Amino acid sequence: MKFRFVRLSHVMGAILVLVAVIVFLLLVTSSAAGQYPLDVLPRVNVESGGSIAITGGTVNGNQIDFGNMGPGQTRERTLNLGITANDDWHLTVGKNQDLRDALLGASIPSANFTFKSNGDAGPTYVTSDTQFGSSGAPSSVVTNGSVTSGSSVNVVYKLVVPGDQPCNDPLMSYYSALHTYTLVVGSP
């Protein structure tokens, strides 16, 4: 029996080729066999809701400034509101008080400070001068609104200063009131 020695370089070359073939087979077969699909089912519960925002008008931030007015003068200012709602909706406004100057202890009668509303087609608006409702009994601004991703509502404020209204010092005080708009979405 004759033994032949194989060169070390041939053995190393054969091992290297064999390792390369094994690595290639593992990579090719593992990519196909290593895929594991997974299904995910996103779920969302959308609650009845909406939003209201000041979008413009003759406002500065959230203030409607009538400026300096003399007895007997009338002036209008507009507040633009943006409404979104995913159900039927209506909009109300209430006040904490009549326009009042706390320093003077004087107020402008409610009948002299009114509003009307208008906007996009569909809802029912207040089309005649209406007094702002009190906190416990707000006035309707819009009724019969339906689902919307962006309706515009314009509230036109009208102020008539009575002829006998006490004047104030604008550096010390002013007539003011807080109006709260409430968007009611869904059944009232």
C-alpha cells in the first residue's frame, strides 16, 4: 500500500471551497425559511367629539376690543370660529356679567350689547340681534349643525353705548365681560 501525501495548500483550498458552499447554502435557504409573517389589527374607538377655535375676525388673541366709544355710538366687531364635529352639533354662548367697569361700578345694559351669527350653509344661525345668555341660561348661536370637518361660524357683536353711560379712564379701567362659547356635539 502506497501512501501519498497531499499538499497542505490543496487541503486548505478544498476546505475553503467546502466552507464557502456551506455558507452560501445556509444564506440562501435561511432567507426563505427565516420569514415569519405576523398580522396586526389596529383598532380605534372614536368618541363623539369636536373642536372649536378662534380663526379670525376683529380680535386680538381672545379679546374683542371696541376701543374708545362715545355716548350714543354704535360699533360692530366680528369673531370667526372654526368648528369640527363628528356628530350633530349646536353652539351656545353665555356671559358672566353684563359689560361692567368694576372701578366705576357701572355696567352697559344687556339690551345694548347683542350678537348675530352666520356662516357656512347647513346650520341654523341667529339672524336678529340677540342678547348674550347668562351663565346658567346661555343663548344659542348655531343650531342644527351636522357632521363637519371644518365649518366657519361668524359671530357679529354689536355694541350701542347709551347716551347717559358713565365714562371711564382707559388708563385705570374698562368695561368688560367674559363670554363662554360651548360646542355641544351629539344629543343635547
